[in-house]
Amino acid sequence: MTLSEELILHQKINLPYRYTAGTVTETFLEGLTERTIRGTRCAACGHFSVPARPFCPVCSEHTSSTEDVEPLGHLESWTETPHESGSRVFALIRIADADNVALHLVDADPNTLEEGMALEPQWTPDPEAEITAIRAWRPIRET
Amino acid sequence: MTAENPLRLEYVANFEYAYAAGRYASRFMTALRDEAKLHGTRCDECDVVLVPPRPVCGLCGGATSDWLEVGPTGTITGYTVVEIPFIDPMTGRERPVPYGFAFIRLDGADTNIYHFLEENRHDHLEIGMSVEAVFKPPDERTGTMADIVNFRTLQEK
Amino acid sequence: MGRAAAVVAVGPTDHASRRLDVSIPEMVREAVDRCLASKDLSFGQIDAIVIGNMELFEGINLPELWMATAIGAAGKPMYKLNNGGTVGASVAVAADHLVSSGLYDTVLGIGYEKQSEGETQSAITTVGDPAWERAVMAGAIGNFAVMASTYVAASGVTPEQAAQVAVKSRRNACRNPHAHLCRPDITVEQVLASRVLAEPVRLLDMCPSSDGACAIVVAAEGRAEQVTPRPAWFAATATAHDTQFMGDSPQRLARMRSLIAASDRVYAKAGIRDPRQDLDVAEIYEPATYAELAMYENLRLCDWGEGGALIDEGVTEIDGEIPVNPSGGVLATNPVGATALIRVAEAALQVMHEAGDHQIADADIALATGYGGNAWTEALILRGGRP
């Protein structure tokens, strides 16, 4: 066989999707539209998760109904990543008295951050926003 | 967000790929694009002519070595008229219905390819009808199976 | 050969065109909870998990990681399969192999699909080779209809005979509380009057698009009898492929090379000489009425060309000589990634004598099949009583 010109086929896979959130996630997202953060407690082992989850991340049992929590976070750890519109700080934040930590953005100069620092949510002005309702977390300024 | 109207998160996934066609498809597609000619390979073991051309026979597993020109005429070996639309993921749009769709055995080949038919009236089609490939004009051919617009029937049912 | 393994517990979900009440992990959990609860089992007794679906149908990559919490998989071995309509049967076969090899004593097998969340017809098109097939595919239904036309030409089956399969399925489904499409009053005339999707296939000739999941527990000899008094033993399993291009043989449906190879192998292993006589019940993966008739022939339930006669004579009805799909089958319930596992689960329930209103009396030997991409077949023989 003689070698011929090799072709490259440029193709797309373009598909629409619609994901059902489910009751627990829906209740959590609904809370965000009302500026409320919600968690769930495992009915079996007591593990408290924020954000709310349908199943316990430790023992996989069903969780009990969602609870509203204090909109207060504590900084566990963070990293600075370059971004075209300035660097971003991604952080692991323990929300209220959760047993887990959540990944979110922190809006602050990384040089001023300290482990255990208290954080508050910075809400977006968009009243329709769900998962994007918290734009970022920021250090609570002492008054 | 209510029990009657649960939250559904809607989005479109749009992925772009660049597939290497490989030696066999490249040779076939280049001849299709440049000369409007179709080719198959012959199995050294069982002698069948395979379209798409390939290095190993799909029927007996034997090696192939000869390339042969096949078509552009052929025979309908199975057919339908599709009346249910679906989104073609290559374009993100629905292909208009109805359209004829068939197995075609190109003259000189022993295997069949799926392709579209110009005829979209089911009662005007039958197995065994002679057809001929309708090629796009040379300046519109890019080296894909879509360089064949469809197959036109050469006889009345 | 290894040690004997058996299905000991089965859990279906409820099925619907759209399960808007649950997310995917919650839907899968429904099947797992029902499966474990049916035999008083818990996550602590599960050694490993096998899970399968079709990723592009929901557009979620590595879904097994994303739902590990929901299925009790954290810290355990989990194997994911993704091989088309066959996948659910492959999950069962993999679970059997993991147990019979001695690697694990108790394995949870899961299949699921939430078809309402994506575009199945479109996603299926991406199985086509990018160079040869993607630009000239017509979805699962269009491609199948071309194959059906060749089967009609080869066998002479009529639309009326195909319609009888549709009627049998939707009536049987009314005996199965977990089936999606129960139509107690459906008639041949209604099937023939339903709209054409792609000749010769009409709406009621085709399987539905379902949201649902299925779970099974497979346990080793010794353990299995502790879980349930009458386990469904894996007597034989076989996997076979056909070649890539549908058009290599226009008789892809009339002569299904992979189904013939896989079923012949399990018949030989299980000592089945005359499947019509020796099998008590079959749960087969029939995506459309014409496929079921063709499969009768390929499975040697009748001679070549006699598929239509078999349904005419009522041989495969729930009270017939060899009942096929007493659960309603794929034509009644089709969450793709779960569909072939439902075949295995239903075959298991039959030989466990737990199939409820669609139980075939004294069923002892059952056939289950999975079929995917027109190329890949799994065949299984399950046997009640002793291994």
C-alpha cells in the first residue's frame, strides 16, 4: 500500500442535557436564593455536612431533613492560581459547625490570609442566582 | 422549584475533536474528494471485497492487500424512511425528516454501507433496486462520507 | 471453573419517562436500598461493587466517582463498565466472575440510566466510527429499521406478527409493578395504527425511553444459601462480539452472529439441547418487536423463518411453552444501562420463585441476554435449587 495524504477529521459532539437536582440539592439551592445556607445531618452517625447532601459522605446512610446554618466560615487552607483578570484564591472553608469542608473562592489578598480566619459569604446582587449566589467568601473585618 | 416543576439544570455540551482518519480512510476519502471514486480492499483468504476498506477482513479475519475501485452504482440491500427526528450531534441540529436511509452494496463489493437515499417515499423503494451515488460538486468535497450527498434510485419500483 | 455464585437479591426502581423526583444518585440508591432490604442485607456485607451505564446519555464523566457516597462504595473496590445496551448483563457476568474466582464473597451489581436527562438517539450516534459512520447514521431507530427490513425480507414476518409481540409485552407489564408501560387493553390494531418512526417500525413496536435503575447482589456458594433459601445460580455465562461494521452482513438481524455464538456456548455449558423444551423461561434484550421475533430464531427457540409462527401460536406467551419476557421486557421498560441487568434480575426472580404475579410456575432454568450496539451479546443461564 502506498502512503497517501493523512486526513484529520474535525468533528463536534454537540448534545443538550437536563440534570434533575433532586429534593435535597434543590432545597439547598432554594436556600441560596433566599441568602440562606443549609446543611444535613446523618441520621446514623451524626456527621454534619454543609452544603446539604442526600447521603452521608462518611457512612453512606440517608441524611435527615436540611437545617439552616449560620453564614460563617473558617479558612482551613488556600491556594493562589493565576487568572487572566488577576489571580484567584481557592480555599477549603469549614462552614458553620460542619464536619466537612467546602471548596470556594476567597476574595482577599492571599498575603493577609491566616489559617482559622473567620469568613463571611459575599452574596451576588442577582436575585435569581442559585449555585453562584455566593460570589466568594471574605474575611470578616473587625469593627 | 416545586414538586410539579422540579429543578432541572439545562446545558449544552459541545466538544471538539480532531480524529486522525488513519491510512485506510485517508486513502479512500482522498480519492472520494479528488476523483469522486470509491474503493474497497479484497480479503486474501476468503476473496470478499470489503467497503469500508480495511487491513483485516471483517468476515473471516484474513489479511487484505488489493485495493479495487467499487461503485458508484450499487444495490439496496435494506432500507427505511426515517420519520422521527433526532439531534445530529455533529451539527447540534435536527436532520429534517422524512429521509430515506439504506444499506447499499456497491457494485464490485461484497459488504454494505449505510447511507441516505434521495427517495423518501417508502412505497417507492424495495430491496434489490439499483442506485447510484450522487456526489457533491468537486469544490464542495472535503474528504468525508458526506461528500456523497445520497444515493439515487435508477429504476422504478 | 471456580466456585459457584448466585444472584441472592434483586432491587428495581420505579420507572417512568422522567423521574423528576430524584437525582441520578438518588435514583440508583432507590434500587440499592430495595435490593439490600429485600434480604435484610447492609452495606457492611458488600465486598465490592460493579456499576454500569452509558456516560454520554447523561453527559457525566466518571459517574461512579461522583455517586460513590450514594452506593456505599467509599473505601471499597468498585469497577465501572460502559459497553452499550449490553452493559447491565456485563455487570452481572462481571459480578459472577469476581465471586466465582474467589476474589470476593459478596458483590453488588448496579445498572442505571436516566434517559430523560439527555438525547439518547443523538448520543448513540457517537458510537459510529468518525470516518465512516457518524455522518451517515440515523439514530438507533433508523439504523435498526434498516436491519428490520432485511429480517422481514428474509423471514416473511408480518406487521401483525410484530404487533403481537408489542401486545404481549405491554400486557405482561401489567403483572409487573416495576414496569414502565402497562397497557392492559392494548390491541394489535392499536399497534398497527401507531405512528411510523421508520418503516417497518412503528411507535408501539419500539422500546420506550425510561428513567430507572436495577441492583443485584451476587454471593458465593456457602454465603448465598445464608442470604436466601433458593438462590439463582449462574449455570453458564458467555460473551460474544460481532464485527464493527453493520453492513458486513445485511442479515445482521436475521443471523445475529454474536447472539448465536453466545447462546450456543451457554446451552452447551448448561447441558441444554433443545432450548424451547429445556428452558422454563427467557428474559431477552429485545429493543423492538422485530428483534424479538428474530431472536426467537437466533436463540433456536424455533427454526429459521419461524419467528412469526411462534408468536402466532402463543408459544412465548406467559402461559405458553417457553414464556419470553413475562416481565414485559425491554418493550415495556428501558433504562438502557439497567435494561440488560433487569433481564438477569428478572430471570433470577423467576428461578428464585419470587417473581410475584408474573411468576412462571416451578421455573428452574432461565435464560437472560444482553444486546448492545448490534455487536455485543451476553448470554446467561440461571438455575434455581442447588448449584
